[in-house]
Amino acid sequence: MSHVSISGGTFIGGQFATQIENINSTIAGVVQQGSPQLAEALQVLRQAVQDQGGLGDDERADLLDNVGYLAQAAQTPPERRNRGLVRSVLAALTVAASSGEEVRRAMEAWGGVLHGILP
């Protein structure tokens, strides 16, 4: 994975750039649908996954997929959301939070808002 240090932070590039761009686009749609708080929660979580140290490329990609799925679910009418998949994604993020500081902080701060995606 390529990392470039910028002002003390880490930029995750390469294979994640398109994935992150797609997530950001989906989150923008959540804002347009009138859910700015949920969009902020998703953005914070996406950033936490990016910033989380100690993740391998596959694990980071999987967690970004999870954030992307939650963003897509947030854009879907509640009656059409797959409750089981949303629960599984939230559970995976909760497990990731137990082993990583950045994701843990994001889930502690925004978990209640994110659970609001459940239909």
C-alpha cells in the first residue's frame, strides 16, 4: 500500500482512491436526501478507516466496502433496506472498532446515528 505523509497525516492512495471517491459521492447523495448528520457519521467513519493504523490492504478495503454499503443503504428507502446486511456491516465495524483506535472513536461517537440506518 502506498502512503504519503502530509502534514503529519497519512494519505492512503493507489487502489483505495476510486473506492474512497465512490463512497464520498454516495455520502453526498445522503446529504442531498436531507440526512446531513448521517452523512457526517459516514464521512467520519470513512476517514477513521483510512487513518486506522495496523490494517492490511485487504482488511482496509473490506472496511471501506462496509462504509460504502452503509452509505448506499442510507440512500435506499427504509422499506427496501436489507436489515440483515446492515446488521452484519455494523457488526463488522464494531469488531474492527475493538482492535483499532480510530474506528473505535468513530463508532463510539457516531454508532447511534449509524444504527439509525436499520429499517
